[in-house]
Amino acid sequence: MASLRGDSSMVAWLSRVNGRHLASRRLSDCTNLAPAHAGSTSVYRWLRAHSAAAHHTHALSLPQLHARGLRCFVMALRDPAARLRTVFSFEKERKHEKDEPLYAALTPSPSAWLGALTNASHPAHARAWRIVSRSAAASPHWSRSGMYVVGGHVGLVPQVAALRGVQLLAVPEQVELHLLCTHRLAEDWRALLERMGIRGSNATSALRRYNPSKYSFNLSWDEQQYVRTRLFPQDYALVLAICGAET
């Protein structure tokens, strides 16, 4: 796994440009990035009321959308440990159909799954690492729909994968990026609307607070830190830079 230093230049660059708004740009000019299980469904539903460019395709990255002529991007950003808990809640409630399931007989909770990942003698150890490796690959094998990873799991694709390469674009200063923090998603969305000059009840009538699944799972502090610093270090570095630690 990459170290926290691996993408430090990207994290620093994203921190500088996040929230920078060009007065001539409207929310209707914006699209969204959709890392799974990070609040992407809410962002998509809210943005599509303002922009025809809203989508919910997990595979699409900022450079890919930039190549289509888009220059303004909105994305939810989530603590990796909270994101993993949501993956299990989602699967227990809905039985994910396409991805390799994490919620299974041998791994019925995120703690059990992490136990399989870290214990070489666990019967699910090899499978757990195979799913992680295929999901975190530099170029995951996305399905044709762009909604799941073949042999992997969409909830294990790093959130920063949607942003990699942004600072290498021909004119990166033209990029407008708005990273919203999932643990305060409604508040950050309202702030974005105000930044874009959108006010009044019509602008927020469709706003609903992010609602976690009725199924919840807990992780110990050590387990949370393993997810953050060993499995998703770049994601966590960006979360700390943009959102701070959740309280």
C-alpha cells in the first residue's frame, strides 16, 4: 500500500484549489465525481436539480470529465473507516449484486473482514486481499456500466482515484473543485449554493440530510486507524486536510 507521503503533492494542491470559485461560473456548469459509499448519491440527486451534467457513474474521473469539456466538479469526501462501515451496512440491507461481496458468512462485519485481511491463516484471507488489490489497482477493471469493479469492490476503490492527474492537466488553474465532507454534507452543500449565488427556499427544497443505513457496525480505534493509514492513506490524508478529524 502507498504511504501517506505518496500523494502529498496532490493533497497539497487539492487543498489549495478546493472551494476556489470563478465569478462567471454557475452551478449549472458543474458536474460531480461519484466515489461509491461516500455520499455520492446525495450529491448526484442535489446537483441534478441544477445541472444536466450530473451523473452517478462511479468509474468517471476528473481528467476523463475534463476531456469532455467540463471544468467545475463537486465531490463528497468521507473518512475511510466510516466508508467501510457503510459498505457493510449497504450490503446487509440490500445484498449488493455485482461487486465481490464483503459481507459474507466468513466476514459478517467489517471487524471480521479486517480480521481476515490481517490474519494469513484465516480462510478468507486470500480472497480479502484479492478484492483489495483489484479495487485499489492503478487501473481497476471497471464494468461497462462503470458502476462496479470486476473481481473487486466499488467501495474499496480509493476516493482519490477520481482526482488523480488533476494537477497535470494543461491548464489546471481553470479547474474549479468543491470537496464536500460527508459528515457535514448538508451544511457543505448549502455553503456551495451560497458560494454560487443560489439562495431561497427553492434552492434547498430538495435538501435532505445524509441518512446512514438502519444497519450499523462498529470498529475499534485500532481497526479504524488500520483502514485509514494502511488501506486508504491518501484518502485519509485528504480527509484530514479538507475536513479535519470527525468529532
